[in-house]
Amino acid sequence: MPAAALILFYLLIALAPLALAAGSGRPPRPVMDEIASGMAMVGFAILLMEFVLSGRFRSISGRVGLDVTMRFHQLLARTALVLALAHPFLYTLPFAAEGLATGVLAFALLPAFVILSIARDRIGWRYETWRLAHGLGALAIAVLVLVHARHAGRYSADPQLAGLWAVLTAAAVLSLAHVYLVKPLLARRRPWGVTGLRQLAERTWEVVLSPRGHEGISYRAGQFAWIRIGAPVFSLRENPFSIASAPGEGKDLRFVIKELGDFTATLSGIPLGTRAHVDGPHGNLVLEGRQGSGIAFIAGGVGIAPMLSLLRQLEIDGDPRPTVLVYGNRHAGQIACTEDLARMRRQHRTEVVQVLSEPPDGWEGERGMVDPALIARLFTEARHRDWLYVLCGPAPMMEGVEEALLDLGVAPRQIISERFQHD
């Protein structure tokens, strides 16, 4: 299903309560009361569908892409927040006492929940802690709103709308079960083991996972996977990482991982043979189905990982198109995979543009940041407008690069990116 169709389907589900309420045959109330009820119902439908967006369904993330999926998830969550907070102030008729307490509690919890989600990095929570709190908090709010809607909602007691709430709630619960129960059980049947570990750069490691007793996974270059290393299958100590190996290299999976303070801080001490679990592939940062007379890969820091996968597969396939890799870091000690980059220069004729914001004396590469000025200078020729541009790195870098490419006349469809964070 195309990405546009998936988004349209989501919006139709979100608006379905309005159609069911309109067809209920109830006598109309004052206009503001009807608007308030409509806002509440649409907000609740969005809240329940948010579980599906975050349910790691490859049919969604593999077609729409993690970047679009997560941004859609975040924007609609804020839309639901606005609808939920505004609707009680529009009523002109008295509130029903039944179900009011659960509505007030959800009204108080929802903004706190959204604010904590937006400010997760600033708060300093461990990823695993935030992930558990996010899932349980969203479920608790959904249950409170469901009870409130069934008891206080004018239309939600009707069989058709009550049935819709039951279906959407079941979809939300099943989405949680899919992530926290089904996927771990499937992963336990297909274990992996750590067969390689080496330091690539400052605080950056390559981890190689090999399948144990199975054929591994089928993936496309540029995709990512959720992995657990040295943790029980139901542990929350699971993180997403881009696959740095190419499908044509074999069954093993290679990951380029930077130490960021969570379990990644223990990478240097992982013994070979440690059991691991893989959930993937996910994401749509792929070249299949996209056209370009040349390809530019623009990476910042550990964003080099999916670029390595894509470039390695192009090398294996003997793809004749010109390729340029723009790779930014703070200093020379952070440059990873120098041997791979040298081989790509030599064998695949990839032009590698190294950029350092704190270059050492005698540095021959670019100085400064991967910013619009650099992009405008590197890709100013008319032929570059038909190229495909693949972006991965810090959000500010990608936003600046995207704007620069659009200013150069590159069509939006020729720019693909995948962010793991937006706020």
C-alpha cells in the first residue's frame, strides 16, 4: 500500500466517529456542544491509532519510512492533545457527573505525558525507562478516556460507536502485545550471537552478529533493526541501530554503534559469543524504486552506518552511477571505517568528502560543518538536480541540508532521510 494511502486510511479512521455520531439520529444540541463532542471523539480515535503507528509493523515503517511514521505520530499526538484540552471549554450544557472523574484525570495526565515525551532527552531518562513509562502511560490514559467516553459521552453509548471504540482499543492493545510479547517470542526462536567486535573510532564500535541455527533475515541496504545484546528476550534493553553491512555480503549483520551512555557504554566489554536477538528489518532508507542519475550520501557522525550499507551494496552490484559521500565529524578521531572509505574511493570511484569542525593542523579535507554553504558549493551543477540524495545524521544538519537542496532546485522526491529523533 502506498504511503499516501496509509495516511489517508489513518485519517478516515480518525474521522469515522463523526460519521457514526451524525448517523445516530439523536436530536441536535447547541452547535458548540456538538463541536466539543466531535473534538473529543476525533482526539480519542487519534490516541488509539497512535498505538498502531508505534507498533513496529513492517508493512507501515517499511513503506512509509521511520522518519515519516514517527513525525506523523508526533504531530497527531499533539493534535489529539489540543482537541482533548480544548473540548471541555466549549460545552454550554452541564457536564454529566457519571464518568467525569476519569475524564478529569485523563485531562490532567495527557499534557504531562506529551511534554515528558517531547523533553525526554533534556530530562536525561534512560531510553529503557522512558520506553516503559511511555507505553504504560499511553495505555493508562487510553483506558481512562475509554471509561469517560462510555459513561459521559452522548454518542459513545450507541452500539455502532461503542463497537468502533472496542475495535480501536483492541487494535491498541494488540499493537502493544505485538511489540512486547509477540516479537520477543519470535526473536527467541531465531537467536544471534556476537561474532565480531572492534573499535572503529573514538567511542564508536562495530558489532557483528551471526545467526544461530537459521538463515538470518532478508533486508534491503539502508534499513535498520532493533537489537538486544546479552539481555533476556523480554528485556526492555533494546535499541534501534542502522545495519552497516550489505545484503550481498552474507548472513552476518554489522552495526556501527556509538557509546551514548545507555547499554552502548558497555560495548567494549561484550564477550564474543554473547547471545543477541534481532527484530528487523525496518525503515525505508533504501534505493529500490527510486531514480537518480547519481547518488549523494550525506552523513553526520554515526549516521555513516546506513551509508556504508548502501555503498557496499552498490559496489557489489557494480552500479555505474557516480557517487559522492559527504561525511561530517567534529574531529579526526571520530572518523569511522577509514579502510572501507579508502576502498570505495579506489574500487567504486566514490568521491569521499570529509568535513571536520575541529580539524587538526595540515587537514586537507573540508573545514566547518555540513551546512547549506557546503552543499551549495558541492552540488551546484545542473546535473546534480537529477541526483538522489540520502541523508542521515543530527536533525539540525539534515534540516539545513534539505533546505539547501530544495533551494538548488532538487525535487523533494529526490531527497530521502530517516531520523530517529525530531524534537
